[in-house]
Amino acid sequence: MIRRNKERREEVLHEMKEGKGDIKLFHLLEKDEMSGKGRLCVREVLAPGYSIGYHKHEGDFELYYILEGEGVFNDNGVKATVRKGDVVRTGNGESHSIENIGDKDLELIAIILFE
Amino acid sequence: MIRRNKERREEVLHEMKEGKGDIKLFHLLEKDEMSGKGRLCVREVLAPGYSIGYHKHEGDFELYYILEGEGVFNDNGVKATVRKGDVVRTGNGESHSIENIGDKDLELIAIILFE
């Protein structure tokens, strides 16, 4: 199965996890294409100043792969700047947030797998 | 956990799945960081002319997200060009290959999850 850039289901989440702004989600795989191993596989786009609020993962873990731009990532209470090519993993019971601190879009792949 | 671009374990596979050339793998997550849900989470780099040979997936499924460049993807017997932003899914019992047909590196994220 090939799913082109422009063929993905698009979703916009307002103030995602009590963050700022409107986050665009482009579904790379739908949940029923993950064979019960996870529940999210998306490309997310955060415009400058937008963020996904701090939230805890329970029963699953999430990884982000930064595609473009620069963000501040709160890694279970410790903040650091993340850039293109960086990967982050937030485990079961851990928390995270991410904010676009740059002047262009922050783009990332986000995948949530069950723990 | 944050793993920077330059902190990943690098591996080079020669004639991967009887393909051409040397494929560079940069491990985004190690297998033991996948909580039993999968066995591979890498960024792969194929120089021009290099390829991953045609092979079947049994007991798992794989997705590729194309980061840069252009390749010919053999999707279970049907060939198509894939480019930046495209995602492909090869299911349990299906087969695939990918070849760099461009004049710059083909880079992709590859994730194998169990079925």
C-alpha cells in the first residue's frame, strides 16, 4: 500500500492537550492499519508559537521524529531544544510537551504504540 | 529520552536482502525500546543506485516514510515511484523492495511492527 503526501486524512486539533494554537495532523496510517500494536501514526505540523500541552502517557509510549524546524521539548520535566533528525521517546507513565519556538513550521512524525 | 541525530548506533548492511550496494542504518530506537511491539525503527540511507532487495514479511509488517530523494518501490509486485512525504505499508505475507533511482541519497524511516 502506498499513501501519497496528499492522500492522507487531515485533522486539526485546537489547543491540543491544552497547548496553544491549531495543530495539523496528517494520518500516515489509520489506527486499524496498526494491527493492534498502536493507536496513532501521524505527521504533525505546528505553526510558530503553537504547542502540544504537557500530558502523561499511560498504557502506551510515544516517539517523535523531528522532520523540520525547531522546538522546545519537555522530557518528563526537563526541557531541551529538539531539531531535525532528533528522536524522542516518552515511555509508559512519563509525560511530555512540545512547543514551536522557531519562525517556521515545526514538523514531526508521532507514533503511539501500546505498552 | 532524547536521542540526537549524531547519537544513533550506525550499521552498514551490504547487499541488503540481495539488493545492491551498502545501506546505512541509523537506529532511532533499539529493539528493546519497542516494548515488544516491533523489531526495527531506523533511518535508512541508500546512495544512488543502491537498493534493498525484494523480500517477504512474515509475522510482521513494515512501514516506510520517505524523508528525502526518490525511489522505485515494488509494492507486492507492482512498481511505483515514491518521493518525500510518501508512506508505504507492507503487510504480513506481503513483499517489497526499494531502489534509489535518483542522483542523490534516498532517505527513509523504516519501522517493523509485529503482526
